[in-house]
Amino acid sequence: MTYLIAEHFESLVGQSISISTASGQEAWQVLSVARQKPHALRKDPPFTVNFAAPPNNDQQQGTRAGIVASGEPIEFFAVPVGASNTEVSYEAVFN
């Protein structure tokens, strides 16, 4: 498992990553990355990533496991922050 930094996701903005779910794999699009103010508890600046999941997503918060295009596995905690007929919006904070 890789220690995730903002650059991992910044290079993926506009692309999808494959997320494991109880019903199989889902494609989550990386919408944006926002860097936060640095603090002493993390060796690099904290950041937030916003995702768009399919509209039939389970809409549950929790740890998500996925695979980025390079084949590298990742894991993060995501919280649903909105839903529409076309997508479920999630936010992951790396603090």
C-alpha cells in the first residue's frame, strides 16, 4: 500500500479509478484535488479529493479499496456528500 499524497490524485483528475464494492467494481471519476494548510502531524500537506461514483452506488461512507490506472492498489475513507440522477459525489480527506 502506498502512502497517498496529493500528486497521486492530481495526475488522475478527469480519469476514473476502479473501486471494489460488494456488487463488483465501480468506476469512480476523480473530479478535483484541493490542498490544505500544512501541519506538523503529516509529512506533506493534507488534501481533499472529490469523486463522482455511479448513480446506483451504495451511498455509504467507509473505507474504499481501488486500483489506479498504473495497477497500484489504494485505500481511502470516503464520505458521500451529494447525489443526483447521474452520480453520487464523494469526498475523501487525507489529513
